[in-house]
Amino acid sequence: MNKSLVFSILLFFSCVSIAVNKVHIPQLGKDNIEDVIAAMTLEEKVYLLMGIGEPGWKNPETGEKTVLIDGEASRTGAILRLGITATVLTDGPAGLKIDPQPVGCNFTRYCTAFPTAIALASTWNAGLIQNVGTAMGNEVLEYGSDVLLAPAINIQRNPLCGRNFEYYSEDPFLTGKLAAAMVRGIQSNDVATSLKHFAVNNIETNRATINAIVSQRALREIYLRGFELVVKESHPWTVMSSYNRLNGVYTSESYDLINTILRDEWKFSGLVMSDWFGGRDAVAQMNAGNDLLMPGCAQREELIKAIKNKVIEEKVLDQNLVRVLTFITKTRRFKGYPFSNNPDLVSHALLSRNAASEGMVLLKNDKNTLPFNNVKRIALFGKTSYRFIAGGTGSGEVNYKSAATIYESLEKNGFQAVKPLRTIYQQFIDTVTKTATENKQKFIVDFHEELPLSNEQIKTQVQPADLGIITIGRNAGEYNDRTVANFSLSNTEKELIHHVSQAFHAAHKKVVVVLNIGGVINTADWRDDPDAILLAWQTGQEGANAIVDILKGNVNPSGKLAVSFPMTYTDVPSATTFPGEPANDPVNAFYNEGIYVGYRYYDTFKVPTAYEFGYGLSYSQFKYSDIQVNSKEFNNELTVKVTVKNTGKKEGKETVQLYLHAPNVEIEKPLQELKGFAKTRLLKSGESQELSFTLDARSLASFWTNISSWVAEKGDYEVRVGASSKDIRLTAGFKLPQTVVVEKVHSVLYPNRPLIDLSKSSK
């Protein structure tokens, strides 16, 4: 062969080899995301669109472990050849939930257990909640997580929902404003939140299959409004779809919920993930725009097969991948942040304590029982006095280092707890714990019946004590709803309150009940017995210390109820339909109370409550005056101002609530709806503060189903400013001269079964 020809052939293949070796492989963060996606194999695309399994799962092909943080909920996969790093997702809504003892490490990672959402909401203090979020997000960052699966903002439709402690309120406006503050705080650390559970996840019974049947108006005004406010005001990086079906369709498979409403109407540009094992059809989830299937693994083969069989177009996966990769590029892990494993837990504990005390609600305080006066020795009743419940169970748990009991905190603050009682209760707790099965040992005391005491046992505690305290505890969590029996106090609990009150009152001594609970309970049938009732909620690791701060008077209580306390469970508008039908194994849940949830129902239909929405006592008194409305005629926006003065002797804070009464012309409306709230600074005795509220056109609007629009009706409106929904102090009026269509939206998500909403004309 000609030598020159041989040389030319060798040179050709050498150049080809060099060219092949120099083929550019796109890298995430350096090249366009579309180019990175184009360089992926089908298997890599599917791999990235779902988590890589539950913690501890190993990839059967590579042997790769999924755990980057012990205790993580799951994580996304890494494709190193394309520069794609993993991301870690962790629970939960009251603080980071990870294991404190990492495998193979010689350090401990405790997290701060902050007050639960229902307690935070009772602060009515968006600034404080944003600070809590900032601290919470700092722990997420420094412990190496990328996503905190929080906040949870489903409406507290019924007191028996097992996860109400994780949710903020019965009111969507309050929920949305406070949760938006939480999201801003967490994400200020450049870590993601996952706003959940989208949407109408108000039932734990059969939660993975139950069908919530809701009218379009109730959806828009009650169950979607909070999500809308958070998305528009604080831009969460991710949203988590819920387990349930909504009007016949699983939420993670609902194109109208995820794309039409969330993305098109609300302009959400972030990532949507499923709840863990949520949904049934991976193809439907991808088509709906549910970008990330969690925890993953099981649907991989299903999705690959669907693409190869042309059941789903590959471009759908590519669209979802854009959002997944965009999210990954925003994370600190992708940017190489050196996680310290050393957040400032000391300052976070102090913040948690402040938030806990501000979220506690003083329900009763006859004859100035609180704060303590000449009290040194205390008879401490109730098992929960010796085993404080910091938070609920499930994904809302936090692995904190320690939480003081009420007994320990009282002793630390110089009070003497009557010792025979401590011995009785400690023996009871030890016995319950020892006989518990291994898998329920952690919470067995919380769920165990109260210890019954004889009258003689009670009477012997009166003489050595200056005052009696009874703590009542309740716990709940994922997977199960509470029972009607659990809503009420047991006979043992009611007898304990009655007999202790009777014995102490006979000796002219007072009794305080502390409620260490995560949700609404019945108070009407026992509240007359004690002299004072402090609703302490489940307020995290510092909750017991915060209780003592209030009992002593170091902190003036300023919490207000974010949920109504009904007189009886049968007064709850959804009592006959919760959790669904058939009752023993519900398939459908009919939300036929419509928009009349919580105070909207009680106020409109004049149903008495034990404690109304927005209620809460103080050690001070506050005077409202000088209401000003900047115009008697509404034109795009209206400003309302009011002055609040502390007329009491003790410095304190007051939450001012603005309700709006709208005209009923063509569409029925509740008596009033919360449209604004503000909390004063700490006012000294005699000090005043002017507060300002702004109403826009959307504040006036109701959702008109027949034209799929938010409409503000012409007529006379009344602004009602008060200390609760039933304690209105000042009013002012204004007029809207013409009906205004504020916003036109899509007509989607109509009920798949016949549904007639509750109406004033049908009641």
C-alpha cells in the first residue's frame, strides 16, 4: 500500500479519535439546562424525575446508599457526568427532623423543636413567625439539607383531623399571611420550602384514597386561598401535592390544579413534588406537571415502558426536568456550601421560648388568679405535668435534645411542687412506659388514659399547697384522625378537674388548668370549675418554660385563637360528614358546609361557641379608638387606621383584627370575614400605638361560580375592628358604587358528585 495513503488513513482516524475525545459533555450550571437534558439518556431522565427511595434503600445496580443525612425523608439522584448533584429533603413543620447520631460520626446533631403551627398561628405575629422560619432554615442549611418539607397549611375544617397541630388556622387569610412569613424566613437561608399539602388534605382517615368533594366557590375562597397568598407573596421553591383525590382526581394527577391554577393563574414557577407514595399513575402525574415523584423507585419501570410504548411524550419529561434542574442549581449543596453541622441552638432555643409564650392563649382568669400572687407551693396534677408534649407525631416530630417538664420548670423557677404527687405520677409514668410495646414506647404516655385519683388522695394535697395546677394533655399525628371521644375530656379527667377545684375552693385556694394539646377540645362542660385556663398548645422544647413565664407574670399572655372552640362537637358544621362515607371505611367526603367553615359558620348562623375565633385574654386591658377610613367611597384601595391604648397596669401586646361585612346582593356571604390583622409592639401602661390596614379590591370580592370570577358587589360595606370575631370595638362604613369583576379565572375542578352547599336560606 502506498505509504502516503497509509499515513493519511492513520491521520484520519487519529483526528476522529481526538474529536471524539473532545466531544463536549454539558455541565449543569455551566451550560444551558436544555443542553444538559438533551445529553441525558432516557433512563437518566426518569431517574432524575423521582426520588431514589426511602432512607436506607440501595440502588440494586450501583449499590449506592440514598442516605446523605441520617433521618432524611429522601433525596434526588445525582448524575455526576453532567454535573448534577443530589439534593436532600427533610421533614418537618416544627423544626428539622433528622437523626441526632449520624452513622460513623463522633458528634451529635440536635435540632430545635419550635412551637407547632397551630401555636405559632395563635401569636398572630408575622414578624415573629418569619424570625422562627429564619432560625429553622439556618438549621436546615447547616445540617446539610436542601428542602424543608414545610409549612403545612391545610384548613382546620374539623377539630378531629389528626394533623391539625401542623396546620395554622380555620381561616385562609390568617393561614396565608402567617405561612408566607414562615416561607420568607426559611428561604432567606437559600434553602427550599415545600408548601403542603396541595390541596384539601383535611382528613387523615383513608387519606391516600379519599375523595374530597368540594364546590368551586368553597375551593377558591377557603381551601386554595391560603396557598394562593403564600405562592404570590413569598414564592416557595417547591409545592407538595397531597394524597387525596379532589373532585374525583388525585391531586398529583390533576392538570387543572397544578398547571391551570398553580402555574397559569398564580404564576408559580417552581417545582411540584408528590407526597410520599402519593398518586397512582406516574404517567398522569408527569402529564399534570407533578415534576418529582417521591420517594421514587417504584415508578421507574412504569415510566420507561410508557415512553417506549408512546403512552407519554418524552417532551413532557423534558418540561418537568427543566423545573427539577432549575431547583437543583439554586441549592447550596450544588454551589458547594461547606455545611458546618453547628447552628446556633442556644439563640434558637431562646427564640422558641419567646414564640411559645406569645402563642399561648389565656382562656379564663377569674379574680386575677394569674399571674401568681403569693404562690410558692404548688400541687401539680395530671400526667402531662410530668411529661410535657412538645409536638405531635409523624413527620412533624423533631429530634431535640431535651424538653423540660412543667414540674421541672416550676422547681427551677423557685416553686415547690408537692412531692407526694410527683411520686404518684412518676410511678404511673414508669409503669406505663415499662409495659409499652417497643414501637410505641416514645409516645405511649401521651395516649394513655389519665391516672384516676381518689378524693382522699386529692384532699391530702390541699393543705401543703398554695394553689393547684392540673395539666391536660392530648397528642395526635399522621395516619389517624381523632375520635369524638378524644374531643371531649374523659370522665377521669373531668372528675379530676372537678374534685381538685372543689377541694381547693373549700380551702379558699385557686386552681389553674393548663391545656398541653395540639387541637381543639371540648371545654364547655368543665370550664366553670377552675379559676384560670391557660391554653399552652404543643409549644416545642421550651414550652414548659414558657408556661412558667406566663404563670409567674414575666410574660403577659397575648395569644389569640386561630381556631374556634365549639360548645359541643355536634355544633361543628362538618360534624355529620367527617371523615366521610361510609363511616367505617370512607370513600367520599362531602364538604357540603361550603364556605361556612369555623367562625364564618358560627357567626353567620348565630351558633354559640365556648371561645370564639380571635379570642384571648391578657393581664392588661386595651382601649380601641379613633377609627379612620380614608374615603367613604372605595376606589381601588382603602386605608383603615385605629389607635390602641394599654389602659392596664402591666405592659403587653394586643392583636387587632379587622373583619369586613359585605352586602348580600346577588351572592350569599358570611356575616363577616377576616381581612386584616396587626399586633402592637409591647405597650407600656398608658402607651398608645396607631395601626394601619389596607383593603384592596380582592379583599371585597367573593367567588362567583357561574362566571368563574372574583366579584366585589356594589353596596354598603362595614369595617369591623375588634379583639375577636365577637368582640367588635369599632366600626366604619364605606360604599362601592358599582359591582367590579376583580379577576376572571378558569372554570375548573367542579365536583364529580352532586353537592349542595349550606346556605342561609336552607338552614
